[in-house]
Amino acid sequence: MNRIVSLVPSITELVCELGLVDELVGRTGFCIHPKEALKKIPKVGGTKSVNLKKIRELAPTHVIVNVDENKKEAADALAEFVPNVIVTHPLAPLDNLALYRQIGRAFGKEREAEALCARFESVYEGVLKKRFRATNVLYLIWKDPWMTVSRDTYVSRTLALFGLQTFPDGACARYPKLDDINVNGVECVLLSTEPYRFREQHVKEIRQQTGRPVSLIDGEMTSWYGPRAIRGLRYLLEFSSRLSSPPAAA
């Protein structure tokens, strides 16, 4: 029987969606969905602070990692004692199809993976039929220092499907640090609820600071792969509609 450790929150959810929860023996503390199914699954640290000793004790046959979520040094160390280290790196919404099939093939769940692909494609095709107003946004993921996302990221490519173009447009780093919040050319500031826990108090502060509209946006719905990406497309359909609607008269 397979013994799976997943170090990627969204892919832990995918593993469970494919019917593999009984083969899951380890997860990170950030792997929180599905809540009930994961209660009894041991934690092995965080995505960036993996506890190699705990993982070794679990004797996994497979460990799933991600290029953005996990450190290369940890993946290299795992490869020394884990028979199969599965590396993932989705960079755009459609990459979910390859991801579903990659995990499905690895564990004999091809049929379940294809069913998930069909669900994703159905929603994705619905998005492509819509027209969205182009809106330049600053998408913030961290505070002290301020951090955003470049256009060479899964988040930016997902937002772009809905007309939301992330700024700055020429960033070299994939997750650039900002000396200050620069809203030149930006129509709206979006505060992601993860990895930093932006809340309503930050909305008010940044609105006063920038003079721009500011909205909270569910970070899981913009950055998670796996089955949550399907929900994410539906969420962003509604979110982009609200964002483009004029405010109600006072």
C-alpha cells in the first residue's frame, strides 16, 4: 500500500478528492482541507520548514512537493530516503489538468482524475465565454515588507482570465518586495487573505493611504491548485462582477 506525505496544501486536498485519504500518512500544518479527513493525519512541519526526521519516521513511499511551496534543499534531502518524490509546478489554471492526471497516474486513480478534469473544463469553458473589463490591480500577499506577485505566477494568470492585470508589469522576481505601495496606473488594490492574513482593518488603512478602492480577496481561491481551483473559477466570476459594479448610492 502507498504511504503518501503531501507538503502542498492544495495537493493534499487533491489527494483526498481522488480517494487516497487512507494512503495519506503525513501533511504540513497548512494542509487544512478537507478538515475532517485530515484530523488524524500527522503534521510534519510547514511548507518551508519541513521536519525531515518526522517524515523519515513515517516511512513514506511517496512525498509530493511543489517548486513554489517547498525549498529545493528539502526536496533533495527527501530524495535520499524516499523512493518517489513527486515534483509539481502548475503555472496557469489549465495546468490543473496535467496535475490531476499526474497524481492520478501515480496512484492508480486515472478515472477519478479524468472526472475531475471534466469538471474543471466545464467551468473553465464557461469563463472563456464571458467578457471582462480590463482592470489594473495591485495584488498584495504580504506586509512588512509589502510583497506582490509577478505576472509569471499562477495567481496572476488566474486573475488575468477575469480581466484583472497585476502590477507591476515588469517585475523580475516572481514575488517582488515593494519599498512602498505604488498605485501609479493601478485602479484597485487587492489584499489576499493568505499567506498574510489581511483583514478589514488593513482595507481601511490602505484605502486611506492610497486613495484607491481596496478589496479583500480569498487567497485560496486564487492560488490553490487541485479541486479548489474549480471553486476558485466560480468565486472569481462573482468577485470580478462585484469589482466592476459601481458602488450603490449612499
